Amino acid sequence: MSDHQDHAQVFRAFCDENRLMILEMLRTGEKCACILLEKMNIAQPTLSHHMRILCDSGIVVPRKVGKWTYYSISAKGGDRAKDMLITLTTVDDTSEGGCCE
Amino acid sequence: MSDHQDHAQVFRAFCDENRLMILEMLRTGEKCACILLEKMNIAQPTLSHHMRILCDSGIVVPRKVGKWTYYSISAKGGDRAKDMLITLTTVDDTSEGGCCE
DNA sequence: TTATCATATTGAAAATATTCGATATGAGAG
DNA sequence: CTCTCATATCGAATATTTTCAATATGATAA
């Protein structure tokens, strides 16, 4: 997978309203899927889909306990996303140069 | 527009490979659309579409000079995105609490 | 074992996003 | 004004994402 594809995948975690709602809930601590499902107005397979995207991006990590799955925000994943965002939006002034003017 | 919709829109800037390529080019300084178009393997209306999304997200700002439009990364837009990302991925430990276990 | 509960996967429909040809707009140049 | 060039918008095709009903999986309970 190219770097750009990989980076785009990380940010996809933050591109959907429902996923932002889920992240907001996880900010107050680990939650099991059942609680997330209860508070969101979506079907169970839809939640499962969003949790997969959040976990694939590395922003959220799952913890399985018996029948339940608990989800929490990964500090490491958050830091990685933050570093990527900073890199992407910081102008590299050592190579600053004009353009067709 | 809801907060979540608004936030999702900002991160949408980073969810597409072509937009990440554009941002990478803008990291070395302001570029006019013609240069970006020349270096990307996409049609002109497609570039225009991506530039609109980048500008709407606040990450990129346009500067019109005669017939040309120059685009550059907005430090302010980048900072806003960074702050949003940090908020979204930081666990609020004052409200840490268990969940259904 | 069988029954039940929590979550994941499948498959198809609906909603969004991306793409590009055609065309419009708006700014010089002549 | 007319012509040309740079970019934006329109409209339709294609691709991707989101959604949910149905079903599968995997764990515990009886």
C-alpha cells in the first residue's frame, strides 16, 4: 500500500459523523460495543462497520472479554495521526521557492 | 451545520490520495493550479474539485492574481485541524469511568 | 448438548464521492 | 469588441461508502 493510501486511511477515521460521535464517547473512557450501540441511532452491523474502520486506522483498539468487545482510544494511534497531520500541514521552508510568477 | 459535520469536513481534506499529493506539493511553498495540474495525472475539472474541498476545509487558501490562482497551506487551518484531532483523541481522565463490566 | 447473547460478516440497496467531457466565467491581450 | 488562456461549474458515468436485514461466528449458560 502506498504512503498516501495508508495516510488517507488513518484520516478516514475522522471523516464520518457517526465515527466522530463514537470517538467523543470513547474520550470519557473505554466502552463496550453494546453501550455505543445503545446511544447511537444505527443498526448493529453499521456500528460494527464503523468500529472496524476506527480500529484499522489505529485510532481505536479493541479488547475482547468473553462475549463482549470493549473499545478505547489508542494514545499511540492518536499521536501517529497528529504527527502525520503536522507533517502534512507544515510548510518546509528550506525548500520554499517561487512558482510560475 | 452540526459540529460533527463541520469537523468531518475538515478531515475530509486528508482522506483522498490526490489531495494528499497536492498537500505534499504545497509543503514546498505556494503553487499555482497550472503547476499542480501539470504534475498530477488528473483532468482540470478534477483538480478544481479537489482544490475546492481543500479550501472549504480551511487547510488551503487561494490567492487570485489575474487569470491565475495560487494555492498555499494555511497555518491557521492546519492548527485548527491539529487542535481538533488532539481533542478527539485525548481521553478526558476527569470523567474516566467503567462501563458495563 | 442446545439455547442464548454479543459481535462480525455477507449481500444488496441507497447515498456520496470522484472523475471527466462539455461548457461557462472572468481576466488579460490585441 | 474579440480572442485566448486559466479556472470553475454542470451533468452524467463510475467508484466508493454507508446502511441494514439476514445470517454466521464464537462465547457463555443451562
